[in-house]
Amino acid sequence: RWAAGSVTDLAFKVASRELKNGFAVVRPPGHHADPSTAMGFCFFNSVAIAARQLQHKGKLSKIL
């Protein structure tokens, strides 16, 4: 949860232009996690969670 929360907080700061850019160094990175399956010690995909939060709470439609 801390990794996904940290990435989400950073994404909101960049989206609101509080920060120009950002790089989250978190463990586990989450890049192996699927929506229904944890793999490679990754239970949550931090970037996917942050993107979905930006879509829902940040009202953004496009996220790169």
C-alpha cells in the first residue's frame, strides 16, 4: 500500500503542477501484477493504481 500510495501522491502532484516531474523509487515496483493475479512478489501495480485514481478523482481522461 505504501508503494502504490507514494506513486499516487506523486502523480497527483505532477498533475496539479505542484511538481514539474517526478520519479518514485518504491519497493515492490508492481510491474508484474495483473488485475487478478500477483506475480513476481508484486501484489499491486502502482502505476496502474495511480493512473486510475487520476482518472476518477483527478478527472483526467488521458494519462501518458
